[in-house]
Amino acid sequence: MLDLNAKHIQAYCTYKLKTIRPNSVLKHLTIIKTALKYAQKIKLIKENPSDWVERPRKQKFIGDYYSKDEIVTLLGVIKGSPIETPLMFAIYFGLRRSKIVGTKWSSIDWLNKTLTISHKVVPVNDNGIYRLAASDRLKTKSSYRTMPLDDTFVAFLVELKERQEANKAYFGNTYSYEYDGYSCVNDMGQLISPNYITAVFRKLLVKNDMRLIRLHDLRHSCATLLLSLGYNMKDIQVWLGHGI
């Protein structure tokens, strides 16, 4: 700690810029700066060397989306993959990761063919220990909403439910029941984490030579498809859970 200087931190930033985006490097710098500020406070260092580091320029966010044809291709690519279920929710409903992973079987009304969004699961870091935190408290009132299920998605859910029940019987005592009742679990019953979805999504696109977009861009893709189908902007905002 005593030997750390601005030159070391600058070299770290230069190295990381080869593999991650400037905005991500800025986040790393914020963490480093906070840690060194505390070290300065408790007299481990006299000054904060991160104050002298040249920060990379922040990139302006530009959203992207898939066309209808690209979505059709993607639906074929994800078939049978470990993240097929969460990506189906992302494509059909434009849900954020936390709402996708938080989807429960109790949220589905089979009779009226609807899905209610009222629960989320987010990754948290407790003193270096990664865990998933579940909550019924969503960000805004508009986040709570009920959405229609078409016959195609209902058929997908029926098959998914049957497969999960078969996995319980097959794996017996080794099956995990910690997240029993959630729809986005793997074959062993373990909840599929948001970070895992993001990582595997990118690998699937690369493996299948598809145009690279972010997982969140499936939300934009959903909005674009709804617009092309004749939905107005107000309807799309409600669908995506935006405040009006």
C-alpha cells in the first residue's frame, strides 16, 4: 500500500482498457479511489494517488436492438441452451434480468393466460461474498404489472414445468429445493444467476456468429417489435414497466 503511486494505477487502467470498456474502467477507478480515500483517512497513506490518474473518457450510451429476423434466428440459437428460459422471458416481455430471475410459477395465471411481475432477484456483494437477494419491492409502481401470455409461450411454460418436475424425480435427494417455485432454475434446481445469463448470452452470440448486442438490448428489441406490430408508445411503456 505504501509503495502504490499514480503511475501504478495508470498502468492498470491502460491494461484494462484492452479488454473492457472505458465506462467499466471508470467503475474500477471509483472503487480504487474509495479504498485509497479510506486508507488516507486512517493515516496509512498521506495522499490519494488516484487523484492524479488520467481518467478515460466516458462513452455515451447508444442502445441497440435486433430486427425481427435476428430475433427469429436467436430463438433457434437458444433452443436447449442453459439460458433458454431467461432469454425467452427477455425476448417476449423485455424484462430486466432481476425480474426474469424473480419469475415464479405462482406469478402465472394458467386460466387467464397472464404473467404478473411482482418479484425480483438481484446479485449482491456482502463483504466479498456473492449471493442472490430476493425481494417483492420493485423500483416503481409501474414495475408491478400483469402481462398476457400467447399460446406459444404457454406451451413453452407447460413443457418447462413438466421438465422441472421430471428433474425433481430423476435427481431425487440431490435436487436443490432452495428456489423451488421459481421458473428460471437449472436442471438441478439451482437458480440461474443474472450474471451467468449475461456471460452465457455473449458466448452464444459469438459461437453462432450473431451480431453482438447486450442482454439489456433484448429489452429494446422487444419494444421495436411491439412498435412494428402496431402498438403505440404508451402501450409499449406499460409493457416494459416504464412510468407514464
